Amino acid sequence: MTVLSVNVNKIAVLRNSRGGGEPDVVRAARACLDAGAHGITVHPRPDARHIRADDVYALAELTREYGVEFNLEGNPFAPPRAGYPGFLALCEQVRPAQATLVPDGDAQLTSDHGFDFARDAAALQPLVARLKALQCRVSLFADAHGDADDDMRHAAAVGAERVELYTGPYAEAHAAGDARAMLARFAATARRAQAAGLAVNAGHDLSLDNLGEFLRAVPNVQEVSIGHALIGEALYAGLATTVRNYLALLGSV
């Protein structure tokens, strides 16, 4: 069964909009884990727009307490700044089970594209080696090109164990009413990644409405990390109920 890692960035967005400590990111993550989530994901950014370094330390302790995966996302090329020691430094301090490398910049509202592996492979390779030396499983954010054999071969040559397919284009096609072509593209990309020796994760704009169709079409997805939609759905149904709804969906695929 595909496992669910809940991204709690949006809890931090709400907290930061007012200042103070509420809503409590760790309490929300604990509620997700108590409801059965398999792990917690966060994406600390250098501008600290949501998750901060202190959240990373606290959530690392929580996931160790529960014995579940902590998935830390970030741009390994972003330089440190006040309040942000850098992605690799955070990984060295908390040793997440999985480090997901994402090529996002400060100007991006959200992560919206994967790496260009032909261009970025040489720069990524030593960083991946450093993370693996910390016993982190490394996943690389990747676009679904469908027929790009070389893309997945380049990703595998970097030394990562997984790719996380950026699913925003699929979610857009699903919302528009016809995702067949996009599903075929993602399925082909997943198969090419797996043929290159990479396991496949997926994330971005996945929801209760579109996740089942995606997993039925795309083979052997190991993990989905879901935040924005899940937290939005939880406003209506409650956090624990929403996590359980995702787990029921994953168990039915």
C-alpha cells in the first residue's frame, strides 16, 4: 500500500499569519499520527514563510517518538541566512529518514517544477552523497515527461533512491475534467524511473478527489506527501477524520 506523509506547512502558515504559537504545528502533527498517518513532511524555506528551523527540531523529536518517517524537503543550493542554517545543515542536525531535494526559490509561491537532471546532475551528486552518509534516503523532485528516458537515467546516476513526481499538472487536468493523457504521461514516467532503479513518490495538489484515480493509473507509488488539500479538507471534516479518509482511500486502491 502507498503510504501517507502529511505535510504540515499550512499549519505553520496560519500560525505565522498571527504570530505566537497557535495553531501548534507539533500538536497538529501528533493528531495526524494518532489518526494513523505514516509520516510527517515539512519544507522549511530560507524566508521562514511557514515552517521554521525550531519546528524542524520539534517535529524530528515527535517522529522519533512515534517511530515514523520524517521527510524533510528543501533546496540544497539555497544559502544559509539568519534563522535558516541551510538544508544540509538541518539534515545533519535532525537526520530525517528521507531528504527530498526540491529546486524552489524564494520568489516561488510553491514548488512548481522538478530538477533539470541533465543540467543539475553534477551539482547534485556530491550533495546526495553527503545526505546518504547521514543515512537519509534521498528523493529528487521530478517532472513527468513521459518519454524522457535520459531524464530518469540522469536522476539515477546522481545516486538518489527515489524521485518524487510533481503532480500539479495532473491535478490541473483532473480539475478540468479529462486527465487521461496526463495519467498516461505520469504512468510512463514512473515506469521509466523504476526501470532506472528509482522508487517513485508523488506529491503536490493531490486530494481526496483526485488521488484514487492517480494511484490506479500510476504503478507502484511508494509514498504520497499531501498538505495543502488535506489541511483544507480538514477545515470541514476535522484533521483526524480527514487523515483516516485518506488512509481508507489508500487501502482501497
